[in-house]
Amino acid sequence: MRSVQRTPSAVDAALLRDVSLVCLAGGVVGVSFGAIAVAGGLPVWVPVVMSLVVYAGSAQFSAVGVLLAGGGPVAAATTGLLLNTRTAAFGLAVTEHIGRTRLARLVGAHLVTDETVAFTLAQRDPARRRAAFWVSGIGLFTVWNACVAAGALAGSALGDTARYGLDAAFPAVLVALVLPALREDAGVRRAALAGAVLALALAPAVPAGVPVLAALAGLLLHGRTPARSKEAQP
């Protein structure tokens, strides 16, 4: 009898585990966003519709912050647009993995986020990249919107969302996801350490958000590892 060789699946347990962790963290942040928006005085439909149409976590938080501070819709929309311009570059990075039909590209463009791009580009071959994009994209979109709606409906009943530590859930999961890379690559460790030191040094003197951007300078050190001595050839 001939042995049957199975083709490796494009979606494996490791990918599903990582996507599930990010979905869990994103869901917690989504509940926080919906609750904050409604507790601040916005109607329930505002965070719900925004999450469906805009679908950009940081941009949504910023836009709602502007609205709650008394800014108008134009100022809120401009703030969100500026924060979300990075997705244009992200879209170019994954466009070949989304699909070739107009419908696939239209839907896929709406699902482009930091997380879906990271999952996509981390895969080894085109089939796995396409699968990673759609699995993470659909999963994150579904969980985010469901949890934003739940948070909005709960509204002020949750009280101060900061006391539950909701703001720390997403960063904690991202740290867990990057730990393997930190253990395996000395260049990544060096870049991360340099970026962290720079961010901490600037934090007391510059506006919020600037230290995080400045920390990207640590990437200049990535890959600059000492040359390994080659083994003598026979």
C-alpha cells in the first residue's frame, strides 16, 4: 500500500492560539471602549457604529476622546484619520495575500490592522499568510465589535473601567507574544532594550505617545550582532 502524505494545513494550532490570545485582549479593550464612550455621555449607537464602519482601536479612542472633551465631529474625524494613516502602508504590505477579486480586496482592506499585518507577515509561505490574514482579520473584527456593543450596553454600570485593569490587558498579551522572539534573537533583545531605555528617559519631558515613537529608534541596532566565527572548512 502506498503511504499517503498529508499536505500541512495553512492554519495550525499555534496560529489559532496566538489569534485567540489577541482576540481575548482586544475584546477586553473593546468592552472598555464601549463603556467609556457611553459613560462619557455618548449614545449607545455611536461606539457601535464607529466600530463597524471605522474599525480602528487607537483612532476610535482618540476620536471619542476629542468628542468627550467638547471637540466637534470634524476635529474628531481628523484626529482618527491622522492616527490611521499607517494602515495605508500596511495595506500595501499585505495586498497580495488578501485575494485577487474586488470583493476580497474591499473586505480585506477593512480588516487591515496592526495585528492582522503582524500575523500575516510572520508566516513562511503565501498560503499560510493568506490564511493568517483572514483568520485573524475575521476573528478580531467579530470579537471587537461584539465586545464594544456589550460595553456600550453596560454603559455606566461598569463604573470606572480603569479600576479593572482593562487598559493593561492588551499590552500584556502583546508582551507574551513577543517573548519567544526576545529569547531567540539577540538583535531583537538589544533593539528592545535600547528602545525601552530611550522611552523611559523621554517620558517625563515629552507629551504622551512621543516616547513610544522614539523607542522605534532601537530598531537601528537590530541585526548588528557580532560576527560569528566560522567553523574551519575541512
